[in-house]
Amino acid sequence: MTGGPSAIVRVVIADDHPMVREIVASACADHPGLDLVAQASTGAGAIAICRAHAPDVLVLDLALPDMSGFDVARLVKEENPLTKVLVLSARDDAEAVFETLRVQADGYLDKTSDVDTITAAIESVASGNEIYSDEHRRLATGKLRAVFDLARTALSERELEALSMIAEGLTTRQMATRMDLSEDSIESHIKGLYRKLGVRSRTQATARARELGIPI
Amino acid sequence: MHDKVNGSDIGVVLVEPLSMVRVGLGIWLSEEPGITVDAQAASADEALQKIAAMRRRTSGVVLVSLGLDGPNDAYWLIRSLRERFPTFVVLAIGANAEASSISRALFVGADGYVDKRVEPEEFLEGIRKAARGDLVVIGPPITMLGRLPGEIDRHSETAGVLTEREREVLATAADGETTKQIAERLGVRQRTVTTHLTHIYSKLGVNGRLAAVRAASKSGLIARVAHE
């Protein structure tokens, strides 16, 4: 926010749902301190608008039709470090919250939030606060732990691939085909990864993969 | 005063080289109901000795100051604690630590980071949450959590490196010594040598001594073996 405390907060909304854009538009219209500068319904549109207008706050839907909301957030943050990004999401899982933090978004709001909540959140992030609930923090630190546990296993790319396939339920032969390696080679990777994980069977390896948050 | 160690009491071990900070933090924590200061140490070695000597308690929260430096620094201690005393929760404590430091602490096994500059109640809440099993990062803004994974690649490289001791063991093994001879040469127990070798194999991703020596001398972790 440039200027003194009474400066207007310039807002951009990027969401492919007209209803959500309407809610944010009326929030800004009803509030003298907020000014809706532009609306976008795609990620590309959001990026272009932010480039052109350098808003104070970008209210961003994570589920845009043309690109990942995370990529939009990351790009906008890179190009406009002063722009605060307030993410709107229908997801409440650890992965979504964590990825939102990875792209350094300033806040995370549920899509079904009412006008007053959204208004207050826009003002709050504009003043430099972060909008994440205790539950979000709890989800994020849980995910962070899994990220570090995985890093500590020091699994190689190949071993990670193999583990992911084991968790998927593929046989050694199927894995050999997928990875374009001999079955012996696969067995060797599997042995190595069992040792690093401290497991003895595919079942145990699969369970461990889940704990480590490995995408299957 | 320590007689009534009831079940819900959190035992804290404080490792801080700055005397006044250690003394002050120790006194304040001791006065907090529900917290008992089991031991204080000014160095990593002292901390390990005292924890090893603790009989009454086999778990608790160890606060490790990132200010510990030297060959046995904070990260060395955190890693050692995780290996030797896995039932203890380990928290790195610092003053406005960088993302890379916090990330490294977590990577070597810390259960969290608490900044010394937060309000006392926040500090205590951090200890309590960690004691319950949560990973905590208290002090930095929540967006710091998102920056920590990005720092990991840097630490992975150093994770493959062997410790002083491990290098000694492996270098001695490279001379063709048996476990017994290595133990005698280094003045430790045979079981210690076996443990070191297990860690070495794991770090280098190999199965046996010969492979370990080859891998280590190839990447310069030990001096090149003459007859290779």
C-alpha cells in the first residue's frame, strides 16, 4: 500500500466463476478503502493485468481453467514483489496449503467465505498481515515434516520413481518396461531403496511412501 | 524441587554457549509450572554427556542453540541426538535465523525451530507443541515454512559426507584391518566400529567394506587407496 493509512487499496480479482468475481466486486464497491481495478477469468489474464496495473492485492482462485493458480501466484510475486496475493480455494488439504506457502502467497481463504470475511482479509493482507488459520499452520507443518523425512532418505531419482511405482502396485516386470531397464536392474534399485527406507517388503515400502507423502 | 516428576512434566535440556542467556533461560524455564530443567550445557559434548547420564528421564525436549559452533556445532549435535537419543524432541533455537539455517536444522533432524525473540508465552507454547509431537517453526512468519524446502538441495550434498570419526574408521579399514584391529587402533570398542561402518555403508549406499572404501576414495572422502 503506497501513501498513508488512508490510501486506497487497489484490488484485482482473478476467478473463472462470475459469482465470485461479483462478490469481490461488491465488497470493493461497498468499502471506500477498496478499489477494484480489474477482473480476470484466466491465469494469463491475471498475470497480464498485474503486470499492467501492479495492484496492492490480487485475490486469486487456485482452480483457473488455463493454468495452475500456484504458477500465477509465483509469477505475480516475482514480477510484483509488493503485490499481496490472497488465494481463494475450495481445497483444504495439506498439499494445497503447503504449495500456497511455497509460492509465498500472503493468505489462504475458503472460496465459500462471505463478503465481510473477504473484505477484512483484503484489508489485512494489504497492511502486511498473513491470513492463514491455525489449522492451515498445522497442515503445513505436518507436510513440512514429510518433506524433510523424504529428503533425509536420500533416495535417488530412480529410487523415487521405483518407490512410486511400487506404491502404485506395479510388478517388477511392469516397472522394468516403464523405466526401460532390465528386471535385474529394477531389483537392484528396489534393494537399495528398501535399505534406505529401512523396510523389507513392498507392503512396508508402500506404507512408507504414503507417510512420506510421495505422489502415487 | 525435582522430586515430583509427574507424568505431564516436560523435561528440558538447555544447550546454549552464551552463559548469560543459558543462565537466564534456565532460571525462567525452571519457574514455569509443567516444565523441569533436567540439564544445562554450554557445548555439544557436555550436552551428550549429561543426557547419557540422565537416569530419571529418557525423553524430553532438548533446546539446541544455533550459536553452538566449532567442529561439534549445533547441526552436529542435532544429528547426534537424533541418532543416539531418538526419544528426545530436539528444537533448534536462534535469533532471527535465516531460512537456510532453519532448513539445515530440520534436515539434520530437528523437530522444529523457536526464535529467542518471541514473547515468553509463545516460546513456551512452542516447547509444549513440540513435546506433543508437532513440528514447530515459531517466530518467523508462516510464509517461512514455504521457503524451507527450497534450501534442502544444499544440505543433501553435505549429508553424503562422512564425519571425522567415520572417515578415520574407513581409512583404517582401507588398510585391510579387521574390526578388532580398527577398534584397537582407534581406542574404541568393536561394537562402536561396527556401528560406524553401518552408518558409512548407509551414507555411501553400499553393502560392504570394499565397496565403501572404493566409493569413498573415488569421491575424495578418504585419501586415495594406493593399490586401487
